[in-house]
Amino acid sequence: MNDLSVVSLNARGMNSFEKRQKIYDWLRDTNVHIALIQETHYIEKNELKYTSNSRWFGKIFHAFSNSPYTRGVSVLFNNVDFDVENVHKTQDGRILLLNINIQNNAYTIVNVYSPNAEVERVSFFKKK
């Protein structure tokens, strides 16, 4: 793979099937290889709904929120052949880290959704 396209997107919620499909269609149409999506609002108990009831055919990794109205990050892969070395995620759905190999090249992908309020954001980055 010579060129790897990556995009970061704040979805402001993807629990709606229609919105999820619009985002997936846009990512496929723009030929994005790796999409880092923040504020998915995905919760773990609905994981099957997000993966089996969609038209995204690549691999998806999630760090779930503990609320259906906030947080949650995902990394989506499209037409990328890779091996996963390890996955780390926070319980609050704010950080997802993947170590992967693509054609014997190691990559670390980190998707972070930090708090909006400045005081919380400063504290967040000091802790992490």
C-alpha cells in the first residue's frame, strides 16, 4: 500500500441507522482507508446492532460510551489488509489505541475524544 488515507470525524451520534449509513457511504465514496470517528454515542449492549445491521464491510473497533448520548470512539478500516497486534481502550469511551501491521510496517492508531470544557480537558490530558 503506497498511500494510506486517514480521516477524523466528529459524528455527533451514530445511533440512527440512517445517519450511520450516510457516514459509511460517504467514507466509502471518498475511498478513505482508516476513519477515526469521535462521539459515536455507541453503548456496548448495542454492539451487534452497530456491526451486523450496517453496510460497512470492513473491520470496526469501538471504545464504547457509558451513555447513549455522549462519548464513544471508533476506528473503521476500508480496503486495508492488516494484522492487529493489540487494542487498548478506556472504559469511558474516550480513547481507543490500536497497534497494527500493514505489509510488515507497524502503525499505532490513537483515536481520542477529549472533554469540551477546558477544566475537564486539562485534567483529562494530565491523567492520560
